[in-house]
Amino acid sequence: MERTNRALQTHGVAANIAFSNLAFLNNSVFMTLFQAILSADLTGLRAEIDRLQEDGEKVRAVVGCGGRTPLHVAAMSGSAAMTEMLIDAGCAIEARDHRGWTPPVFAIFGLRPDTLRILRRAGAAIPEDLALHAAILNGDRIAADRHSRYRDAFNRRDRAFLLRPHFSPENFVSDCVNRPEMLRTLLEVGANPNLNTGTLPLTTACYQKQWEAFDLLLDFGAQLMPADYDGEHPVELALRYDAPPLLDRVIERTQQPKERTRILHFAMRKACYDRNAELVRRLLAIDPGLRHHPWDDPLTIAANRGSLEIVDLLLAAGPCDIDGPASENSRSTPLMFAVRSGNRELVQRLLQAGARVNPRDDEGVSPLYFACNQESWSANYSEIVQDLLDAGADPTVRSEFGRTPLMTAVLEGGPDVVEVLLKEALKTSEPADLFAERDDNGNSIHDLARHRDDDRIFAILKEYE
């Protein structure tokens, strides 16, 4: 069984789909033949056939799980020599499994023109509704034209067609991406390059890095932006797997300005999210205007990801909306995200570029609040708090719970942050008045400190009280 599992792992997806349930393969003779076929052991297969013949047994009588014969297995997952050997040994070329599938059907399913050719030469018949599949598999354009009445089979998903689910466009159009000659024939006879049955053909081409197929699909009208059932865009995959060459190819092949701009903006947002500064640099060289977007603003994404290098690239490309919203439904600013990332240099860069220091998000929270509710053992957040205060941050602004930044720091922030805010607050308030302030729940600074129960906070409060 272990040997068979290793064989399955090395012989492709088709074998895994059709023969994964090994618990039911209880015919030991079939298992021996099965292992030899999947292991490409031609000598072992010959030896087992000879042994059966010496014992007076017939190879054609060997049947495994689901009514499959060794010839079914060889047609899809073996070699042409094995297929021919099993036919010569007496295996029935028209044997049907429990679904009624014959060895030629398995050869078509496995995209195996070599084994299909051997079976056809031996007299095996092709099911009429798979005649077009077989013609394409063999690269026979004349035969494909002759069976034109089945062309719509590649572009529909009705109940009748799903009786053979493994021959859906997903498996035939998409699986042909690593066989460009088959793919071209398939597209020429009318297959839809955009049919989404879970996986787009263009998405498959990106996954497998089949760039010849990628170009071919674009030639026949494949669209770059629709997502498959997993939400994957072909452009996103192209950028993920081979960004510079694919980006150039996409730009070159996209003729419509609106679609081209949409793709470039998508690439920019993806590059900012992935912290891919090199790709951002290339995109800005193509179009400096890509630094702007009405929502999913690149500067906001870069700040959220804590990438100082990308923020510098965007700011250097020209004027940016330094306080641009993160999305059309949010009022969070790049400075807020930079503060939350804990990147002091990034915070300073945005402040130097003119970022407003007291904006409020949808919950009424300011950048200073974000710095105060971060528990940090480094001095980084206290330095960020000091930078914000030096830039004019309001230490008296209250959150949705009616808490000042100092109250928030006492409850959630680092001790160094508490000390910085205490010093700032005592510049304009008397200690008695400061410690008497309460939030919306009636909690004073001392109440919040007791709730936190941190000796470091108690010590700082006692020092400044």
C-alpha cells in the first residue's frame, strides 16, 4: 500500500482523482498490476502477466475497484507500451467500469493521446459524445470540424452534460494549458476561454506558469480580471508567480485604456500589500498617477503594512492625499495605520509630509489613542507618543468610552507611554484635578490602574501625584 501511495503521488492529478480510494482495491492480483502500471515498471508488468498465464489465469478476468480493469488504469496513467502489452494479453478494450466508462474514455480523461491511439488501432470505439474530445486530443482539426455539433459541450453546464462531470470544461479546457497544440484546437472549435466552472483556464495557466497558453488564451478573448470560485484573479496570480514578465505581457496585451488602468491599479494595491517595493517602483514608472485611488489608497495600504520604502516611493512620485481614506467606507488615515504598526520612522515621515495629527476615525479615535493602547516593552511607542505630541496632538481628546489618552495608556499602554502623557498633562493641569477626571463609566485614573493591577503603573502614578 505504501508503494502504491508513492506511485500515486508521482503520477499526476488524474491518478489521484480516479484511484484514491484504495481501501476497496481488494483484489491482490489487480493491486500487483496496478502498482506496476503506476510505477512505470514495464518489466514487472510483463512478469506478472507471464505468471498469470503460467497459472492458467486470464488477465482479462482481473477486475478491481469499481469494475476497472488494468487496461483502464494503463489507458489513463500508464504508458503506450503497457497499454499495448495488456491488449496483447487479452484485456478487453470495451470493458466497462461501474459508470459505463471504457478504456478509451479513461485515455481521454487523462489527456493521453498516445494510449488512445493504441486503443483506437486495436478497434476500440469512442463514445459519440466524446468524439470531439478525442479529435482535439489527437490534434485532428478535420475530425473536430466534423463533430461540430458537440462544440457547445465545452460551453455549457446543463444536467445532461454533467452526467460526465470529469469532462467538464474545467478539466478539458484548463487541463490543456500545458498542451498548447490541443488548447489551440480546442479554442478554434469554439471553447469558451472564460468559462468559470470553479477554475478559469487563464488562472490554471498562471498556476502552472504556462505562459504560451496564457498568451494563447488572451488571443482568443480570455479576460484578465474575473475571479474564480476561490476569489483568485488571473492578474493576481500572474503577479504572485512571475511579476515582471507577466506584468509586461498583461500591459502589452490589454488594449482598452479603462481595463489597462484597472489592472495597473489592482497590481499597485497588490504590490503595496505584499510590500513589493520593486514592483511599486516599476508601476510608478509606467504611470505616476497610480499613487492615487479613490479607495484602497496605495499610501494607506503601504502605511498599514509598515513599509517605509514604499511610502517614500509614493511620496516621491508626486503629491499624494496624505490623509486619504483607507477605503470608501472608512475614515482611517495612513498616519493611524503607521502608528499602529509601531514604525516610528514611518510616523515621522508622514508627519513631515503634512499628515493631520488629530483626525478621528469612524469610532472617534485619534492617532494618539492608537499609540496609547499598545502594550509595548520597547521605548518605541513612548517615542511615537512624544512625536505626536510635538506635532500638536491633542492629549485631552476622549475616545468613545470618554477616556483621555492618559486613561487609555494607564489601562492598556506601556509604562513609558503613561509617563510621557503624565508629564504632558501636568503642564496644563494640577495633579488633583488630573487624577479626579473620570471616564463615561465613572472610572478615575486610579480606578483604571487598580483594574489593570500593574505595579509599574502604580509606581509612576505615585511619583507624579
